[in-house]
Amino acid sequence: MSDALKHECGIALVRLLKPLEFYKEKYGTAFYGIQKMYLMMEKQHNRGQDGAGFASIKMDVEPGERYISRVRSNHAQPIQDVFKQINDRINEEMTAHPEYADDMSELKANIPYIGELFLGHVRYGTFGKNSIESVHPFLRQSNWMHRNLILAGNFNMTNVKELFENLVELGQHPKEMADTVTVMEKIGHFLDKEVMQLYQDCKAEGYSKREASPVIADRLDIAKILARSAKNLDGGYAMAGLLGHGDAFVFRDPAGIRPAYFYQDDEVVVVASERPVIQTVFNVPFESVQEIEPGNALIIKKSGKVSMNQILEPTVKKACSFERIYFSRGSDAEIYQERKNLGKFILPAVLESIDSDTDNTVFSYIPNTAETSFYGLVEAAQDFLNQRKKNFILENKDTLTVDSLEKLLSVKIRTEKVAIKDAKLRTFITEDSSRDDLVAHVYDVTYGVIKPTDNLVIIDDSIVRGTTLKMSIIKMMDRLNPKRIVIVSSAPQIRFPDCYGIDMAKLEGLVAFRAALELLKERNLYHIVDEVYAKCKAQEDYHDNDVVNYVTAIYEPFAPQEISDKIAEMLSSPEIKAEVKIIFQTVEDLHVACPKNLGDWYFTGDYPTPGGNRVVNRAFMNFYEGKDARAY
């Protein structure tokens, strides 16, 4: 999307099911797992570039030998930095001990990061935090092997304060009120309880303390621990955890908000946030990669046994539609077709905006992530043009000449690459005036392809804040001197904040919300704002299950096109010579295009968890009270 929008995170998990000798013999390297982890993290760098982390576990090591390794980075290129640290350390040891190369037992015992179980994470910083302490995976340490917990995830909880207070009630003293810490400590609490109960059972059965350890590892019921831990979680999540002795799990929220996919054969079990990552890295077909179902956990025991366990009762599936519109890589077969459909379905509205004059219209896209939707839009436009040609031929078949037919067939849909991203903004510019000037020069334009009689249609993934459109894109497009500029969003109007991982926390930052406020003022309906605030305020102490999203009333007096027209007016400026129009996808067509990802709360206000309604009301109250604060 043309607006900068940080989002999501990516997880990668690899469990090797064979001894290291197997991978050395078949693939020529005992570092097979590390190499695959690098590729899986690099293939998901689109999901987070502020930080990266890697953890590994060696199984069945002797007491006193290090069995957990972890490295994290918040450098400018964190994935490369993580694996540079890993490679430097490995090379240092291998140079000093070349004899390890063919001795797998010595290699495993003495080389860090090598092992059977790996977890990786890429992230964008939330709440402006990007210290190394905020980078996943997180580690909860213990001298009891099974009580060591490594956790990483793609998640955001709406009820962090409640979770924090739950831990305090349990007698804990959490080091900070962050969702990752609170979730890890909650799982850790029930893990501790389960281990201690199993130890008491072993003791009663006559096992010595040392003999009890492997029995506890074997009997640990990960599904039971997760079910007790997840009781009060409210949010979107796909979280992955490793236990020190070698058990692992990946757990997905009941509404399926955050994505998780897995692949299993007799050599490996693999999990990633995106399907094509697994397809590419392990060279497996589409149908071999399965989705972890909502409310379920993929559990991999130390023994290698893999099971899918329902942890929480699934709710109505509301997988994030932004995954399909923008976040996930478009190399997924389903996502590619869905993005094309987003472009295809919006053509009727585009034709209406240009009076069906495709002869005098140039189609383009911005930014590069909108390219697939652009293909769908252009293919639909070509079908429209072909139908027009066919109708003309049928109506004039008796008078057509070779020249007139050739002239007719030569007419094509005109497409050009008119906007080219030139530079990434530097965050050291903090003054508003300087930043605005930089934003105005983010894109360069291609001169000489637009005529003064032309409409210029530009498709974007979505329009969030509208800042880049106003400060850069529309001004740059106007320099080409078109008659009309039509900005097309393949997503519907973003009207409500997200609270499940996307950086859209403040209502006043959304251009659709600002447009609705302007319309309320113009039509003497601003009393609705006061009424919504009063209703939100009255619910402040309600339990989440009882809270209603009253912010929807802000939009109810207006048809979607009225808000779109107001956005176009707000994003234009007096010096713009061309007529500016803005078109948004409909929610109905979004659902047809992306039938498996029906999460649309940022468009409709229909939040998939009770905490979402509390968050949107809190966001509105923050706006009304002039508080520059996040709602969760």
C-alpha cells in the first residue's frame, strides 16, 4: 500500500525427525536444519524487518552440555545479522576443530546452534518499541529441562492488562506488561504445575529424581497445558513454543485471525506463517501444505509423534483479509488469484468513473504490491473492450471494410508504469515540514505517456491514512496533466482500528473516519459524535462480552460513495488541475474474492473477539478526549 503500514510477524519452525547423520549423508551437511531456517526466515522478511531471532534445541545431551542456543538482532538487516553471528561462531569452532566435520556426536556436542529443533521469528516493532529485549523468541529458563520454554509468535492480545493481573493473582511478579511476556509466563505457570504434578506421580511410583526426568518428558500433556493457559486469551495469534527437552507446539487463535501452515513427511515437520514459504524451501506441492485449523495446536513430541489437538472451541472463522489483500506474498496460488479478482471485481465502478471511455484512459498501479490486482483490473477491462468490439462487428457486419476492421482491432487497453518508488524515507527527519517535503518526493513519474484528454486510473492495495496520496501521489500524477485522476483501492474503506497485530490503532489516523467527521459537520449531524462518546463512556466498566461497538453510528448516515467523494476532496488540494475521484472495493466483493479470509473488522466494525469492541470504543474515547494514546 502507498501508506507506510507496519504489520504482522512471521514464524518459522523446523523439527528434524532423523539423526544428523541422515542429513549429512543425504544432503551433504549436518547443518541442514540451520540452512532451511535461514531460507524460511528470509522468505518471510516481508512480514517484519525490525528484528529477527533464532533458537535451537539439542536433544538427549549429557548434563552440563549446552542444549539451548538463541540469537536475536534488531540491526538494520536483522535476518542477515542473526545468521552472520551463527555462521561466524560455527566457522570459528570448525576451524579450531576440523575433526568434528565427520563425527556427528562431537559436532552435536560442541558446535552451537546445531540440533534437531529450530524456531525463528521476524517482526515489526509495536508501540514504537524495538529494543533487543522486545525481539522474539523469548526464553523462560529453568534447571529443569522440561520447564525451559522458548516462545515466539505472530500475535496481539487485546486484554494484556487482564492477563497481567491474572499473573499477579497467581503470585507472580511479571517484569513488564507486554503480551508476549504475559502469555509466556502464563504458559510457564501451568507448565510448572504440570511438571510438579508429574514429578509427584513418579515419586509415588518409586522413580528416583533422576529417573523421573525422562518419564516427565514423555508424559507431559502439552494440549492440557495450552488449554489451561489459553482460557482468558483475547486476540489474534499464531504462537510457537519449544520446551527444553524437545517438545514443540504451534497454537492458533479460535477465529483463525493469524495464519499458520505446516508440512510433514518422514524427515521433517515444518511450520510457517505462509504456505509458499514451505512450498519453495522444501520443494513440495500446494496440496501437501496444510493449514493449522483455528483453535487447534500442532503438537510435536520429543519422540517425533505429531498430533493436531483442539485447544479452544473454534468460533466463526475470521481470518485476516489483509493477509490476502496485502501482507502475504502473492506467490501463493490462491492469493494470486484472489488479488486478481479484487482488481476484476472493481472494474464496473472504474468504468462508471471514466464514463466507460477506455480509449482515453491509461491504467497503472502503485505500489508494486498492487501489481497483481492491476492485472485483474486490466484483464477485466480487456474483456469489456472485446465485448464492445464484438457488438460493433455484429451491428455493422454488412458495412465493415478491411480498413475499418483493422482500425477497430488495433484499439487496446492502455497500460503504463507511471509511478516509480524512488527512495525510502529516513526516520531521522522529524520536523513535519521537512517530512512532508520528503513524502512528496517518494515517487517519480514517467513523463510523456499521458495526454491532456486522458483519464489516469491508478490501483492501490488499500488507502489507510491517505498521507502519501495527498502529499505525493496525486500531486505527482497531476504533473502528467491528465483530465481526471481515479485512485482505486482494491480494499474497502478502512473505518475502524485493528487490535490484532496491524499498526492501525488510532481512529483519527484513518482517512475514512476523518471524512465521516467532515460530513457530520457539514450536515449538522455532529451531535452523533457526542452521543457515541456518551454510549462508549457508559460501557467503560462493562465486561468485554457485554460491550457494543457504537462507533459504527459515525458512518451510518452516509452511503459509501459519499465518504469516498469526501476523501477525494480532502486528499486533493487547490493546485491540483485534474478532477480527482477515489473508488473503494465493496465489502461484498471482497468476500467473494477472498472467500476463506472473511475477517473484515477494520472495514465493518465486526470484531471477531469481545476485546475488539472494547478497543474500538476506547479508541473513540481517546479521539474525543484528545488523548494521543493507543487503545490497547
